[in-house]
Amino acid sequence: MRARPDKVETTVHAALDRLAGSADALGIALSGGGDSIAMMHLVQGWAGGRRLMAATVDHGLRPGSADEARQAGQAAEALGIGHETLFWQRGDQGASGNLMADARLARLRLLSDWARGRGLAAVLLGHTRDDQAETLVMRLGRGAGIDGLSGMAATRRADGMVWLRPMLGVGRADLRDWLRARGIGWTDDPSNDNDAFDRVRARKALAALDLPLPQLVQVAENLSMARDALCAFAAQVAEGAQARHAALALPLAPFRAAPTEIRRRLLVAGLRFVSGADYPPRRAAVLHLLEALQNDAPGSARLTLDGVIAQVREGALCLIREPRAAAISPAASPDAQGGAIWDRRWRVVGLRPGQQVRALGYAPLPGLDWRASGMGRDEAAASPAIWSGDDLVAAPLIRDQAGIRATPLRGVGDFGAMLYTH
């Protein structure tokens, strides 16, 4: 039985209170479809003076997308919500060979940049209970682990932004009933009937099998509780972890004694901590590295994955930035205040116009007392340096330079938080 329209409002407003109650400015990812249009109206009725903005991403993948973005903008502006259309320039994004995956990642990047540029605390996404069930079915088909089968989280941090899903507790049909009861229109995306897309096939499979959505969602919630227990266990095993110079050291004995799944979680969080990556490397590569680390003796050959060196040293599993990965990280130029973020790991201040932050590299090390810094040779080579053209101005982790400081973006507390990030 479908929920009464007032039940929709109560459910979504309660979720907004829980997820976004402390936020003073929020973004709305607005496609113009029924889910996002309903969310926009529900948020507008809840906001109570909070600043709201909406954005529509036009991927340009089919005729009519520009007109749909225009209609979405009109719907937002009718509610007094500022709106912008963001355009995907496909040539500016890395191509994976999977068009829809590339479009999805581009959408998140565009929305994240938009939201940060406008001082928004989070972006609201219009996923529903139906999306949760469809996601479970799709991930089953891909052989997902417990994290994937736990479904979509109501709160997630990725691409430098907080993403909130306040409508996971209501169904797609309930939202359309809510809209019809209020005479609110929406645009149906024709791609929702295209069997070429995984989500459409999952949707039709659920309908054909007549699987009950509430029970499927309950499965995801049960697995989510199991996942949280694993995260808590991993955090206990990580007690005593140390972060220094944007590197991480995990106590080796408890790491090696832990079950494989706990070690996997610790390693994935450690790799992301050091590299700054939003997403983990492939599971098979992580398991291969774990096997090698179980047999790795102190001082043995370096093992690398995802731009991070893993090495057993002095009773710890040490994870440091790979110098080659740091060397190809784009140079960072100063903003108006003389600051810069480099390699997704460092905040550097005190830069002057014309200077850049790039990796120190190996070449300057003979002229610097890098050993006194407490870093190894590889760590020093991957550390931030300030350059003026080809001239080295400063290596702030090795030699003091008046007014120039480099501070890691993450500390050991951030590593602990990453163990709970899904």
C-alpha cells in the first residue's frame, strides 16, 4: 500500500532534520524528473530560511536534454531557488570506455565544484527506496562485497563534498502521488525505459519477479549494520596508528593477526589516506597486496599500489606517497592569499606570484639535509617543494624558509574516519 501524501512529507522532513539540520546552505541536484522535483519542493517547505540553490547537469548525450535543463531551471526559479545548468565537456574528462560511468563521475565532479564555489555545505540527491533496491540487485550481479550490498548511504563524502540522500525512506510511486496531489509536474527521462542501462534492467527484473521492495531494503539495512561492526573492529585493530608527513604507519602485529576482511579495510583506508583518492583500487589488486604483505619481511622490496608505497619497517606497516606519483601530480599555483593545495595531500602557504608547488624529487636531495627531517629518501622526494621555473625556492619539510609552511591535509583522526566511509 502506498503511503499517504502527508506521510511522504513527514518522512523526508525528518530525514532532513537528521542529515542537514545544522547546515545553513544546501545544494539540490535537480534533473527535472519526478524524484528530484519532489525533493526540491519538500526541501523548500522544510528549509526555514536556509539558503537553497539548485543545479542541473546537461551531459548532452541525447536530444532534448537542454530543454529539460531549462524546464528544471524554471521550476526552481518558480520556488525562488537560484538555478544553474552545468555542462559536461566530454573531452575534459578521462574516458574509461564506459560512457554512463564517465557521465556519472562527471556529474559528481561538476556538482561538487559548483557547490564548493558557492559555499554550500552539502548537495542533496533524490535517490529513493526504489533506487536502494535496484542498487542492491545491480551490485549482486557484480559480485559486490558487504560494503556494496549495504546499499547507498544517507550521508557520504566524496569529491570534496558531502552528499545527502534524504528520500531513501520513501518510494518512487509515493513521491509521484505526492506531486499529483499538489498539481506539480515533472519531466520523464526517456532513458528510464532503455534496456541498455543496468538500472533499467534491474528495475524491470524486480517488477518481473515481484520482489517486495521493503524486504530488499531491509536486507541492505541488515548488511549495513554488519558493515558498521566490521568498521568498529578495524578501528580497534588500528589503535596506535601514527600519521606524519602525510604518511601512515599501522602497528604490524595486530594488522597481521586480523582477519583478511579487516586487513583489507585497513589497507584501503590507508591507501586513500596517503593518496587522497576518493575511491579505492580494485579489490583483486588490494587482496594481492595483502597476500604479499603477510609474507613481507622488514626491509624487503617496496610494494606499490595506487600511487602509494607499502613497506614493512620497524614493527609497522608504513604507507608513503610514491615519488613517481607525486612527480606527475599537477603543479599548484598560489591563490590570492598565497596558499595552494597540492597533490590532494598538502596545504602550502606563503607562496609568491609566479611560484609553484611541485614534488621535490630526488635530484635536489644531495644538497639538502633530508635525513634530519626524519623522512626516508622516498618520502623526501615526494614531499612538496616551491619552485620558480626550474629553480628550487624552498623545501619546507626539510629546510625552513621564512613565511612558507606546508601542512598535511589529513591527520590520524581522518584515517579513523575513513574506516567508516563507504
